[in-house]
Amino acid sequence: MKKKFTFSVLLIFFGILFMDSVYAHCPLCTIGAGAAAGAAVWLGVSKVVVAMFIGAFAMSMGMWFSRIIKKKYVPFQKTLIVLLIFLTTVLPLMPIFKAIGPLYLSFIGEYGITYAINYSLISSLFGGFIVFISPSLSRKIKEKRGRLIPFQGTILTLSLLIIAGIIIQLSI
């Protein structure tokens, strides 16, 4: 049993070591989003902010895994993989991070109307959106500057998530 485990670990290690290139969204972003969510729980940050980091983590994982399958089997294959990974990561965790609150719409009806919404779900979608647009923003910054800052995509993604998390935390 130990020999099989050791062989598997060595095989994975040498496989990673001798790869000539990696076509992933950003493994550092994925690890960073997951670590940030874990740290937020440990620090007692709002459930809504933690859900935003979970959504960011799920989107990053989805974008990463969507590039693994090279052959196209179905239309919109990458989009479906991203959506599947996002949903199978966020939805099972929603009971843990659930934060239900009011959404008052004053312009509907004579006195307005109030809906109960899941702030955590909206926040997860927002975190996923930040991770989704970060590569485009990074490319635009590179075009403007003419060169790339080392780890620019990771720095940009984590900075946007942290800024959004601080804003959400202070507003709730």
C-alpha cells in the first residue's frame, strides 16, 4: 500500500515538474480564493463576504477545469463546465453561509413591496463575476502599460476581492 502511494505521489510530482506549459485560469488565484475564504471564516467575517470568496473560488475552479478537456464534445462545453463546477461548489455550501435579508422595492405598488433574498447567493455570484472579469482587466492593463507586472492577474483578482469584501463587510 505504501509503495503504491509513494509511486502515485512521485508520478504526480514528476508530471508537474516536467510540464512544458500549463493552460489554466490561474492556480494561484484558485488557491488564494480558497485560502481567503478559510481565513475569513476563522476571523469571523460576515457570511456574505465569505460567500463572495466561495463564489470566487468556485468560478476560478470552473474556469480552470474547463480548459482540461481539449476536445469539444457539446456546444458551449466550457461554459457548461464552469457553470457545473460553480453550482456544485456554491449550492451545497449555501446552508452554511446563508444570510437572508430584505429587498425593498418602493416603486412597485402603492406602498412598495419587500422580497426576502439570499444575500450570500448574490454575493457568491458577485465574487464569481470578479474572477470572471479579472483576466480581461489584466489584459487591458497590460495593453495600456505595454508590459506585464509579475503575478499581475493574481494581484488584481485578490485586490478586487479584498476591496469588495471590505466594502460589503463595512456596509452590512
